[in-house]
Amino acid sequence: MNRLKLSFAAAAAASVLAFSPAQAELVISTVGPMTGQYASFGEQMRRGAEQAVKDLNAAGGVLGQKVKLIVGDDACDPKQAVAVAKKLVSQKVVFVGGHFCSGSSIPASKVYTAGRILQISPASTNPKLTDEGGPNVFRVCGRDDQQGVVAGTYLAKNFAGKKIAFLHDKTAYGKGLMDATLENYQKAGGKAAMVEAYTAGEKDYTALVSKMKAAGIHAFYLGGYHTEGALMIRQAHEMGYKPQLVSGDALVTDEFWKIAGNAGEGVLMTFSPDPRKNPSAAPVVAKFKAQKYEPEGYTLYTYGAIQAWAAAVTKAGSTDLAKVVKVLRSEQFDTVLGKIGFDKKGDVTAPGYVWYVWSKGGYDYAK
């Protein structure tokens, strides 16, 4: 791939020669769970998108035009996601940085494909999004089948001879992640002691926790979100039962600890390398911290998705979907996520998953 180095300022300066600032603004959107039990992730996306658009416009915009952001709320509900997507098509949005939940991104992607809108998800990890999506569908995060390799082989090696339960919340993300992890666990020689589905959104998981305790489960893998995982491990500790909780990228929010409390100590999860540690992201991270906001989780992933879009549009000299897609598939982009590109499916060509551990109210790389 050719290397493309475009700062917001350079992109704006190059494009202003060919386009008049008086032209209509470019409308983009980020869509995620702005309300509901996963609203903490929606806030991460909104914050990342707002700062990216602010920085773009401060540098002169894209193609000489100001960028306008529309924030959409799908509450991680597939039907609501489709409704929002249709509305964005009618509003002539040229790019969507979203959605968060795979169960929302996948059905919404069909609307964007029909409406010829570029979609780059900062967070949806289910393989079906890009395996079955149109040529307009991309993501800057990893895939569950990559995450499952890391988690499944780890569990087989480090919990050999121990009883492990595999749980999922029946969603496209949760079940997909658990299936991928279980498959790789079994390939590595493991045999699941329990496989169970649970209903997301409940407040009492003591029956499920009691079942694991009675079965002598040493560790449980959670294919689901932080709220349920935090409740399960807290309720387990309240019973005097302390299994190891292992999960994925949906635990990357400080809200996990707020719910779990000290029961969250030692919880393990997989997530992509922390972009906050990238030297190239330092100026942006400083802007967030000046606002007294910690850009955790998917904040910088949303910012990076918008960076990639802006750079591709500038290189293409147009927002025409085919031209922008061609650039996205052939170039590399310097972003807060590091240098990234995309493969023929639309998956990001960046480092995969690493291990994190929760300790004393925060998470960091596991040693």
C-alpha cells in the first residue's frame, strides 16, 4: 500500500484550492447507544466524533467545506438502528461513523449500501459486518474471530484441567464472540463445562451464578456487555464465590468498575492496543483531558474513523462513494490509532488484540 500522511490542516489546505468555502457543508454522522444501558459507549463515540469534527473545521474543513455532525441514537436496538439509518439517507449524509453494537451495524449497513453512504464502524466486531456487507462497509476495530483466537487459546492453556463456563447474551456481538472463543478453546483441547445463554438487561443473575458455583466453575467467559458482567461478578463475590471473569472489548468502560466495585479486581479482557498510548494521539488526548474527560474505549476509535474518512475524501478529491472506497482500500492513513489501512473486506490492517486486567478502578495491559 502507498503511505498517505495527511494532517487535518494539510488536508484542508490541499483541498481549498479546488473547492470554494462557500459550498454547502458536508454532513456526517455517528450513531450508537446514546441512551439505554450501554449509553456510556455512546458517549465515547459522541465525544470522539465531536472533537474530530471540531478539529477538522478548525483546520479549514474537508474539500474546503465545513463538516456538520449529526449524532444518532439507536440504543443498540436493530429496528431503531434501521430507522436512524433511513433518516440519515434522507438527510444526505455522506459518511457514518457507527454503529456500536454489531446487532445494529449489520442491519443498518444494508440501508447505507442501498443509499450509497460510506460506513466505518469504530466498534462492531462481528465478522458478518464486513464478510457480508457491501463495498461501502469498513471498521477500524478488530473482529470477533481474531479476538476469539486470543481468548480461547489463553483459556485452554491457563485453565487446563479447570472447569470453564461460556456465557452469552443472545446478541449478534455477544453470541458471536462467545462462539469464536469457545471454538478456539475446543481446538486447543479444552472442553466446556457449561454453555449458557442469559438475558441482557436484568438486575439479578444470582440463579445463574449459583448454578456455576454448584458446578464448581473456576472461570467463566462472558460474551456480552459490561453491565451484566459486572453484576455477575459482584453477585458471585457476595455469595463468597470468586471465579475468574474473562471477557472481551465491551468491558472497556469505567462504568464496569462502578457496578462491580472491588469484585472487578483481576477481571481479564481482550481489546485492541490502547490508542491513548500512541505518541501520535498525545495532542488529541491532551485536548480531552483538558475538558476533564478520559478518552477511553471507543472515543479515539471514533475519532480515528473520521480521520480516515477525511483523509480518503481529500485524496479522492470528492465524496463520491466509489472514489473514496478506492482510496480507503489502497492507501494507509496516519491516525490517532496509528498507521492504518483496510483490506478487501473493509477490515482494518492494524495490530490485533491484547490482554488487559482491571485493577483498583481502572484497566491496563496485563503483565
